[in-house]
Amino acid sequence: MSKIAIFGAGYVGLVTGACFADLGHDVVVRDILPERIDELRAGRVPIHEPGLEELLAGNAGRLSFTLDVQEALDGAEFAFVAVGTPPTYSGDADLSAVWTVVDSLPKLDQRLTLVMKSTVPVGTGEKVRAALDTRGLVGVGYVSNPEFLAEGTAVRDFTHPDRVVVGAFEPGDGERVAALYEGIETTLVTTDVASAEMIKLASNAFLTTRISFINEIANVCELVGADVMDVARGIGLDHRLGSHFLRAGVGWGGSCFGKDVSALKQLAGNSGYHFQLLSAVIEVNELQKRRVVAKLEKHLGKLRDRTIAVLGLAFKPGTDDLRDAPSLVLASRLLAEGADVRAWDPVADAAHLLHGVTFCDSYLEAVQGADAAVIVTEWPELVGLLAPEARGAMKNPLIVDGRNLLDPGAARAAGFAYEGIGRPSPSSQTPAPAPEPDTVQQ
Ligand SMILES: NC(=O)c1ccc[n+]([C@@H]2O[C@H](COP(=O)([O-])OP(=O)(O)OC[C@H]3O[C@@H](n4cnc5c(N)ncnc54)[C@H](O)[C@@H]3O)[C@@H](O)[C@H]2O)c1
């Protein structure tokens, strides 16, 4: 069993640390935020990630948290970099946190392998290797080991990965990193460092391409009377294509997709190549986030002084992450149109990001007096929106289902006018009459 230091106590660093501890390794997680380290030491988890709290508690004996670089590296054989790499104004990845970690490495007696889990542009490994050599840290190996976990299922993704990618300059370093995953059944992909870096960026670019593709198909479906849910199923059953990431909706978001796709586009551009397809993928997504406004206007006319319930704020269910969430764009557009926005999310807190929005404790509270309810994040509890209680609470029973969560027939039978994404919609829908008052009470 090995001693592992992890730099960064965010979604990736904490999950990686907890899972390696669960495999029997000794793990020290280092962050620069004192409040984050205090919380973790007190047994509280600063992020919402299913299963993580239990995993951290169950492996407390093999896990510790520190602000101190020396303490983290004391006896460590591996130093994982799991710090953020957000976009800069130019769309390139901001590697300042990565460089802070690299620059903080002291001269060590033991052999240390620096393992890059953060998503970085292709060529970063070469630059870090050169910087380490310049500083005389030739005893520090370098391995690219990109992370593919998805928030909401991160623990399961770590313990049951589709593959583990290990790109190394020295085969021995790669073998040592691969050995850390012993006990996990998976396919090991060993490559050079640049290819490992590209696998991560290209994977996210491909996933977003699939989503933007099905969203464009959905938009055409709306014009020609087809149902994108059936279309996607029919496409996905083709074994050459597969069914994943063919779900139409209000667009992709999250901490990774936008910045990684942009970073790859800029990387290509900086290298002299115009990546046209990615430009289109990004543009389609930006437009997709705004289409809900037109759907609302189709039913309500101008949105000034209309009350719109925005249901779900996190960029997807199972997480509290609001980074690049489509809900933020939609809520801002609705506010700009003069609408009153009432928002609900079971875990994400957007009060510091959205000013002028009324935040509610339940979706039932959010739809109170609303002219329309928009499902932005497909939290499973939102299927309850079809209950008479919700319909009775709304001023006007219109649902715009931005994630195709609900069955359109059931929604209409429950008395709602319903608009999905890429689904046939009668041009003038007459909602069923409101249920009798005694039914509403049920
Ligand atoms: N979140 C995901 O779903 C996901 C999936 C795969 C890959 N990634 C990549 O993993 C990396 C981390 O993502 P994240 O979502 O965990 O980020 P995050 O923002 O949740 O966490 C990053 C943490 O690093 C800390 N930090 C910053 N500088 C530091 C330093 N010098 N030393 C120690 N800690 C430092 C921050 O305080 C923060 O707690 C990014 O490159 C991201 O693209 C993320």
C-alpha cells in the first residue's frame, strides 16, 4: 500500500482521496482553503456527492487533511494534482493553480511521482517536466492520469471506471500509478503523456458533440412533428452509435464540458488549426439554453410581470454544482424579460449568483401563483409536479419540460399545457379543466 498526497479537496480530489483510502492506501489531502480543511477535519463534507460522506467516514483512519505542503508530502510516493483549471477570458485553461502546486514541490529524499488528474491542455506535461528538470527535481516522475468521473455518480465512476488512462514519460512511473488502482476491475490504457491529455479533452468534446447533435435533431423534430425521444431511442439501439448522451434538453453545462471544449478549441487554434465542428457544438449549446424563453412566449406572450417557476438549478441532478449551469442563463434571460422568477433546487444554493430571484424551499412553493413551471434539472421528485396539488397552486397550468422528464400524455391528462424539447406540441393546447376541488386536496 502506498502513501498518497492529493492537492485539491474538490469534487475530484476528495473522491479520489476517499476511494484510494478505501483501497487501503494512506492519503493526505491538501487544500488552500482553511475553512474547507476545518470542515473535513470535523467530519463534514463541503460538497454534495452521493456516497462520499460515508466513504470518508469509513476510511477516516487512512485519511487526513492539511493546509501544509510539507505535511502532505511527508513520506509520500505520489502527489496527485486535482486543482481547478477554469477558463480564462481567452477560453484557454487557467493553469495557475496547477503551477502553484508544481512550484511548491520541495526537494525530497524519496522518489515522488507527480500525477496530473486535473484536466490540462495537451503539452502541459512536457512543460511541467521541463520545469521540474530546470529546478533539479529529476527524482520527481510525471504521469498524466486524467479523471473521467461524473458529478452525482463520482464514487461509482471511480470504483467502476470504463478505463484508467495512464500516460507517462518513464514506463516505471506509469506502472507504479497503474498499480495504485489494483483491486479495481477496468481496462488500463497506457499511452504517452500528450495522448493521455488528449484522450480527456477529446472525450468531453465528443460527449458535448453528441448532446448538441441530438439537440439540433430535437429542434428539427419540433418543426416537422417528430418526437426526439423515439428518434433517440431508434438511433441509440444501433450498436455502432449507442444510446448514451442522446438526451435532448436545454443544453449541457457543468464545471467541465464548457471549459474543456473551449480549451480544446483554443488549443487547436493556438496550434494553427480551426476546429470548426467544436465551434458549432458550442454555439448550438448557447442557443439551446435560450429556447425555453420562446416556448414560454408562445403560450404567454410577453413575459413582463409573468411569474415563472424555475425548477432545478444544479447543472444536473445529484450534484450541488452550479458552474456553467443552463439554469443561470435561463433565469437571467427571464429576469431580463421582466418576469418574476421563483426558483427551487433541493441542494444547490444559487442566492449568490442570481439576484432578483425568489428562492423557495420546495417545488410546490415555487409554482405557487406561477404562470409556468420550467423543469431545468431533472430531479426525480419533479415527477410529482403532475399532482393536483401543484396544478391547483399554479395560476396558469403550463409546464415547459426542459429535460423531457415527464410523459406528455400524462401531463396533458393532468390538466397541464405541456411543452417538451423536440416533442410534438399541439399549436394551441387547451388544458383539461381543473380537477374538482376535493380531488385537489388529495
Ligand atoms: N468536477 C468534475 O466532474 C471533474 C471531472 C473530471 C475532471 N475534472 C477536472 O479535475 C480538476 C478539479 O476539478 P474539481 O471539480 O474537483 O475542482 P474544484 O474546484 O471542486 O476543486 C479544486 C480544489 O483545489 C483547491 N486548490 C486550489 N489551489 C490549490 C493548491 N495550490 N493546493 C491545493 N489545493 C488547491 C481549491 O481550493 C479547491 O478546493 C479540474 O481540472 C477539472 O477539470 C473535474
